[in-house]
Amino acid sequence: MTLPLRLLLLCLAICLPGRAQDPLVLRYAGHLRVHGAPFTGLGHFVFALENTRGEIFWSSGAFPYQGSVSNPAGALQVPVQAGNYSARLVLSGETPSAVTTAEFRRLEQPRLRIWFNDGTNGWGRAGEDVALNGVIASLEEADRRPMTTAQGDALLQELRSLRGVLPQPGPAPAAPAPAPPALATVTLSGPALGRTNAPLVLVEFTDFQCPFCKRFHDEVFPQLVRKYVESGQLRIFSRSLPLPFHPNAEPAAQAALCAGEQDKYWAMREKLFATSEDLAATNIVRAAAGAGLELAKFQSCWGGKLFEAAVKNDAKEAGSVGITGTPSFVLGKPQGDKLTGVIIVGAQALPVFEAQIAELLPPPK
């Protein structure tokens, strides 16, 4: 659908060498084509910083749902003129997934991945990933040599020329009408938390190596449990969706289900998310011990891959209903062993879940 044109990267760590408190800022300039024609209008974007293994270290917002025209939390609105656009990305500072300059330097072959939504055709990848090795080289060069006046003037001139390709300020285009929420039907299986007669069910698809899944687990999940699960209004099922670029996610998912054999799934889940940045085999076993598992039984189950098929089945069913990213959720009223409900994508804030639950729960008598 889209094709990048070029990359322009301006870093305040270069412009202001030696000032470690300055944020790390990338400015990306690209070109978009939709169905072969340059796009003009107000586009929505999500940018993510990753390495060659696909591990994501920063993103500008929650990940979008492929093909959906609904915008996830944190999506950026950027004006596009004749296909040309520019975005200023603050990687460090007061952001939920901040990356410091020092952390950025240590990244192995960092790349920028871009999603785009024109409001009509839905979310899709905006071309190939963009290599950022030159930014690290520029940072190292800036350490060795302060910026000259001529270099500073050149950067300012580049900024002025870049602003010239963007439309002048004016009335914003009318926002497209919101699309109806996407629905999915999934099986109620896997570890569950809450009363069996709860009127609503939330099925979660998670990845223990996913930083956004950890964010949901740490920040929103406990609030949902306190407000809705403990009151009997909601039951939560946890299902596995290990993403292919997270090599330790599938073994961790199998380990969690093995813990469920000892009625310790939720305790194991807590330990796995606590060590999600390093899910090596030794740390998974350490998590099992910390969760109070009988290790001989656990290692027999995990080593024998007794839940390999179950994890793959979860991922297969998620894909069959169009769920490809984590965390993703289906919320609705159960019917037997099935649930048909609205899809919620990304580590959304509590009010997003509250609003959907309020729509589905019967009014108080």
C-alpha cells in the first residue's frame, strides 16, 4: 500500500553534545502511496523501534489491528501532502516506553517500523523497515567532535526545507466516521480467573516476551480483577499468542500451562512477566521455583512439551479470527464454550475496558 521515500534523522544529542539530559529525538520524513497514488490528507501513524530479531524497544502507541480503520491508543495524526510527511519521534523522556540515548547506542542494528491508516483502507505497513545504524554512528561522531556553526546552520536549513513540503496550518480535514467494533468468536479454554457464572468474559491473547503485554499485566489487569472479577461481573481466560520474533515466548507459554497443572498458572504468570526481558530457560525454572511449583513435576511437563499443541492451537485460533498482535482481547457474553465479542487490541488503559464493560453489563436494578 505504501512506500517510504527517505529518512531524515535529527538528534538533539548531536545538536547539543554533552548534555545527557536532552531527549533523544528522531525526525522521520517519508513518502506514501495508496493504491499507486501519492496520498494527501490527515494520516494516522504508529512508529516502533526494533532490532533485527523483531524485539520492540519503543513505540509511539499501541499496535493497530491489520485492516481496521479504528485507531489504537497513541496513534499519531500527521498531515501528508502529495505523499510527503514528517514525524518528530521523542524516544526518551516522559514516555511509557522510553529509550535512553545510552540504551539506543547499545541496540543491535535498530530499525524503524511504520504502520499507516488513511481512514478508508485501514491499517497496514508503510513500506519496509528503515535501518537506523546511521543514527548511532552520528551519535558517536558527535561525542568526538562538537557541532560547528556551519553544521548547525545546515540542520536548520534542512528543517526549513522539510517544513516547506508540509501543508500550511488550516482547518483540519473532517475525521472519518468511526468504524463499528470488530467482532470475533473464540473458544473458552485455558486458565480462567473468576466465577463460572459471571455475565461477561474477557479472553486475553498474550505473549510473555511482549513489553505491551507486561504493561497490561502490571497496570490494568490488577484493576480489572479488583473491580470486576472479585465482584463476580467478569471472568478472564488467558490464552497464548507467542509472536514469531520472540524466541522465548513459546517456551514461556508452555511453562505457564505446566504450572497450571499444579494450580499455579496465575502465580507463574506473575513471575514470568517479572522476568520478561530475559526468559532464558534457567530464568523460567527460577520463576517456577518462585511460584512454589514442585520442580520435578514441572520439569517433566515442560521438558516433555506436554502443552506444545495447546499453545499452537491458541495461536492458530487467534489467527483465524484476525488477531495477530499482543496483547489482544475478546470481550462479550459467553454462550456455552464459545464467546462472541468485541476485539480490543493493545495495552489499552482501564477506561477503554470500563467503557466496553458498561455497554455489555445489564443496567443495575
